Amino acid sequence: MDTLIPSEHAIRAADETDIAPSSYGEHPVIALLSGNEAIAHGAWSGGVVFASGYPGTPSTEILETFARLPGIYAEWAPNEKVALDAAIGAAYAGRRALATMKHVGLNVAADAYFYASMTGLEAGLVIVVADDPGMHSSQNEQDTRNYAKFARVPCLDPADSQEAHDMTAFALQLSEQFDTPVLVRSTTRVSHGFGRVQLRQRVEVPPRVRRFPRNPTKYVMVPANARKRHPIVEERTERVREYAEKMPLNRMEIRDSELGIITTGIAYQYVREVFPQASVLKLGMSWPLPHDLIADFAHRVKRLIVVEELDPFIEEHVRMLGIRVEGKSIFPKIGELNPHLVREAAIRAGLLPETARPQTVSVPPLPELPARPPVLCPGCPHRGVLWAIKKLHVPVNGDIGCYTLGVVPPLSTIHTTGCMGAGIGVAHGAAKAGSPEKHVAIIGDSTFFHTGIPALINVVYNKSPVIVVIMDNRATAMTGDQPNPGTGQTLMGEETQAVDIEALVRAIGVKHVTTVDAHDERTIEQVLKSYKKLNEPTVLIARHPCALLPEERRNYVPLRVDADKCDGCGVCLQIGCPALVRSEAIHIPSQRHKVEIDPLLCTGCEVCAQVCPSNAILFRAQLDEASYLRG
Amino acid sequence: MDFSKPLFDAEQGLNLLVVGVGGQGVLLASNVLGEVGLILELDVKKSEVHGMSQRGGSVNSHVRWGKEVFSPLIGKGEVDVLVSLERLETLRYLDLLHPGSVIIADPFALYPVTVTSGKASYPDEKLARAVVKQVIPRNFWIPATELAEGLGNVRAANVVLLGALSVLLNAPASVWHLALERRVPTRFLSLNMRAFQLGQQQMNSALQEAKRSVVS
């Protein structure tokens, strides 16, 4: 039974999420939403009651938005697998459910993802996976559509915010109709692109089962049952494929017959921009693919091409059908597409005339413009710890988080980074295999909860003398300071039990554990030096809240350089703080420029004051009263 | 140049690129622009990138208004207006413009670590102005950060530039005010309204100046 909630409800929801709805026109609830916000509202309107995920760019805002909507439950899980298992549990219990993650998160969740495809569910389950073509904020640019085919899970590919909204709601119906989880695959430009969205009222879906199912043939995947389920999954796929032939999300737009373009997701927008006259087969579902529809479209056009971001996923499938098609011979399979790239590739391939190029300006040759790489923020609690680790002159196995920025000069501290939770395992393997130096593994608090704990257990169990540094900044910082199991706060803003990292590490069996303030340079250096000599597993927990957290921001006190003492040696500049700059003043004997502190950037973390060999940078307590009050 | 009427008819569609450095308010400015398009009942698309690239990095946001907008990204040669909060970033995006583009730029400089650590040198203001002038005749330098500092908060620099931009468009001031109300946190609204007015004044006097130099 569908229950409609009055539209004021949706308006209030929009207000709560800082999305301003427009109050003009016939439709009261049109808002400019990001794809991620739209997915959240789509899931809400589709009656999702349970959502779980792990933060990861470009997916994070989906769950943050969803959590603020009324009548639902949402949570951050310690990792994507836990999140997906939980969402599967909700769907087994007959409640519509949502799991969100970035593309590499699905690698972590893959085990759960595959069994959910085998068992099916009692209520709709949507797994939203946001890909990052171009790797704005990721270690690879894997194409999630491959996972759709791999696990026989239908995959919807929205092209803008409205579609992101509508497809997420539709995916829940599709999931229930075919008894399968459904992927909604977004990409950076859909997730972080904004467009007009017509919001819809929520459909309240009562639980679809009265009590949790006792149906072992369907839900207990022992080999005997799994063998029965596999043919059902293959047969299901064929039924979804037949459905795909007629579904409105797959549509032909017949214009000129010279050129036909098959496309999906954000690439559709670039196609419409660059080839306004071409006929288009827009696939809203990128797997399973509608064979007859594709063949029909191919017959209607003289030249057939596929424009898709990343892998030649559709192209290879079309070719397998025995249809002549071009794609990656024209367009790149590496990185993001954009209108310029698509147009230039089309001109090179003779699909468009040279005159299709818009008029551009010619910029005179400039001296090379300095790059502006992302850096650790002023006051970042990771900076001093990375500096202390650097001074050990040993291999450092890093992980995924803000501290990964320790790889860039001048800190240049990190030697490996692969994926979430990798650092400890890599350090352990290198040490056990006979790497002659001491290995340091660094990992953040959230990453430690995510996949670091089993690796630390391995270190203890199999006795490797690595130093593990847990950079506990009391937040999942890189994605925007989300709460995590160590913070004592839930996604929905409730107080909760905080995991005690030191107690946990001790319980695992690490005998040498020290927790220090991450800004206490001297103690950190002492502890690391003593740990370097030990032939046992050791853990240093360097704790200080992220400098961007509100309670930290209230505590900023800009420091000052005593220009009389500064001799311009530049040691402080080696910690790579954006607040430290060379000044116009010159230290006469050495002819070096002195250093000054930008009061707008400095937070007063005092790491630079501790590394200055001349004691020229004043600590908070040394600042005179007047400048103290200025902070 | 004819400055007697607005340079742009918003109804005809417009591609705006807002650039700056993480923390300068690029995203807020583009949110306000998106809202203006929405209030004008135009189709609006907007694109930006979050996450790692925001940590002190170069930030850009594409805003497109039109009857029907497809791509959220603006192609090379299709940026009509570049709104820049920082001198180096202005130079970085010049090759996306066309000869009829307009630049509204703050000469303000924020040195990246590549410069402060002595590995690269920062383009000086004279060079930046000369290059911009050569490439884009319709350029307006507005000391937005300095003006915002005068108002007591450098973070309002983004809205100073929006005020300047508003003078070139035919959208009524009420549309801008509504957009600001929707996107600026209430406690900063009056500050930002003042910043917006300052930007309008700056652009008006810049236009007067340009008119005079055309006459003489």
C-alpha cells in the first residue's frame, strides 16, 4: 500500500538538508541538487527505511543527505562490506534498503555483493557505487559496470541529477520485481554535478514480510543450495534482458541517420552537446544490454559508434553481437571525458568537420604556472608526526587518508600506498620476508577501523617487529570530517560508545602501546626512537582532533616569528605548512630571507615552534597579551 | 564597447566558470549562481569536484544556464564569464575562454607551497594584467579580497565578485538577493549583502572608467 506524505514534508526535508526549494511555478519542489543529493532524495521517495555506507569521494554526500530526511535510519559502517551486509539484512527482513560507497569500496564489499545476487531479497536493495573517472580522489579508475556483469546484477547509469533521483527510486521496484540487488552506478560528474530536480513524494512501503524469512534453500548458500540458486540467477538475467528491450530508460532518439551513437551515463550529455544532429541510443541500464534494441538501432544508422567513459564495456558487447561498431579507437578509455575531448576526438576521426570547433583565444607563452597540489592544512595534526617519522629514515608503508599527502615534498615521508588498510599488511610482509630495515606503517583512525584491525592482528599473531602509527584525528577527515566508531557520535548525531583504540590494540596483544598528543613533537620522536630499537610489534597512537573540526577552529591562535632571532635557516619550511613563508626581511650575516607566519592561516599548533633550532617562533604562551587576544 | 545595456542576456544562456583556491568560497559563489539561474526559470547545470583536490588546491566550478543544458562541464572556448578569486588561477584557465569572454578577477595572490618552498615562482601582477588584457579585452580587476577585508571578513570576497558580475547581466537585483538568502548562512547574510553592493559599485565605476577611456 502506498501512502503519500504531504508535499510540505518534502519541502521541510529539503530545508533540513540545506537545499533551498524553489517557491515559484506549478511545482513547489524543484531544487538545484547534486547527483548525490538527488540519489538520497530518490531513495527516500522510493521508501528506503535503512541505509548504510562508508564515506568515499565521490559518494559521501548521498548518505549525509539521506540521514537528514525524516522517517528513516542511516549509519556509517566501519567499512563497505559491513555496510552492505547490513543493508542486505534489512532487505532480507523485508525493508527497502540502500548501501552507498565509492567504486573501490565495492572491492571491499564484493563478497557480500556476490552472495546477495545469489540469494535475492525480500525487499528492494539498491547499491549505489560512485566511480571516479580521472581519479580526482582515488587510487584507480575501475569501471563498476564490469561488476554488474560479473555478479549478474542490473546496473542503472544516470546521466544527471533528475535521472539519479528517478532511477534510484525505480531501482527499488526493479529489485523487487526480479528478486535481485540493483546497482546504481554514478560517476564524479553525475555525483558532483548539479541540476534541476523535481522531487517526489515518499512512497511508504510497509515491511514486505511479517517476520524474518526461514527459507534456507534461498538464503543459506551452502553448496547444495547455491547450486540450485545459480540457474535461477542466470534465468533472472535473461528476464531482465528481455525487460531491458522495452524499458523506457533505454530509448532511441532518432535524428540524422548518417551517425548513430550508443551512450550511457554522463557521456550522453557530452554526446548531445557535441553531436546535436546524431541519432542516439541512450541506455539507462548499462547491464544487461538489450540485444534486439541495439540491433534495431544499428540498422537505422549508417555509422555506429559508442561513446562511453572508461572501459569499452558496451562496445565489446555490441561487437560480440556481430554488429560493426567503433568506440575506443576514437575516444580515450583513460580518464574522464568532457565536451572538448569528445569533440576533438570526433574531428580527428572525421565524424565532425574542423569548423565544429568553437573559437578559442590564443594565450601568449607564459612562464610555467606553479602547480597548486593539495597539501596538509595549516594546523593538521598529521604534519608533526610525519616529520618525526621522516627522521627515522626507514621505509614507511602508508594508507588512505589525509596523511597520504605526506608523500609530497617537502615532507616526502611515505613510500607505499595501495588501498584502505594495506599499509600494516605490506609492512608486515616486507619485514617477515627479510627487508633489512625497520618498517613503519601509518594508518588513520577510520582506516584502522575499516580494515586495519585484521592486519594488526596478523602483526601480533605472526610476530613482525613493525612500528604501527595510528594517526587518530578523531574524524574521517579526507571526506569531510565524518564521525566514525572512535568518535562517540553517529551519522544521525546520537551519542554512542566510542571504541577505545588503545584498549583494543592492547587486547589484540600489542605490549608496547603509547598514546601521545600529535602536536607533541618531542615525545613522538622519543617514542619512535625507542620503538625502533625493539624487536617486537609496537603501536604509537598519535591523537589530536582534525584542525577543521569546529571545536578546534574556535581554538586557533596565530603564532609569530621573533624576527630578531630568525636566521632564515629554513628548517621550519621543511614541515610544509602553508602558513610559513619567506619574508622580505633578510638575515644580514647569511643573506637569507627570514620566515614569517601568515596570521590568517596559522592555527597555533606549535609544530614549527618545536622544530625551529633558534627558538625564533613564539609558542602560544610566549605571545604577548595583545596578540593573544587577536586570535 | 557598448556599456549602455547589459553585456549578457541571461535568458539566452550563459557559461560561467568560477575559480580560486580551496577555502576562498568558490563553491558558495557557484551555488548562488546556480540559484540565480533557477530563479530565472532557466535550465541549470553545475559541476565541481570535492575531496582531495580541495585541500588548498586549485578549485573550479562550472555553472551553465540555458533553455536546455546538457553537459555540466563547459568545453574549451565556451566559457563566457570567468570569475576568479585569485591571480594565478586566473591565468591557469585563460585557454578555456573565447575572444568575447569577460573576466572578473581579483588580483589577490595566494602562494602555493611550490612557491613558498622556493621551487616555483609566482607570476607578478603587472605580467598577469598584461597577459589578461592581451587575451581578453573585456577584463575587470576588482580587489575583492581587499574590499571584503575592509568589511571585516575576507571570506566575503566571492560575493563582492558576484555583485560586480550582476551589473553585467539583465537579471534584477531582487533575483540576486533571493539567491543569496537561499545560499548564504543567515548569520553572514547582512555582511554578504554589503559585499554584494560593494561589488556592484566597483563594477559601475569600472564601466564609467571604460566609457571615459573610449571617449578620450
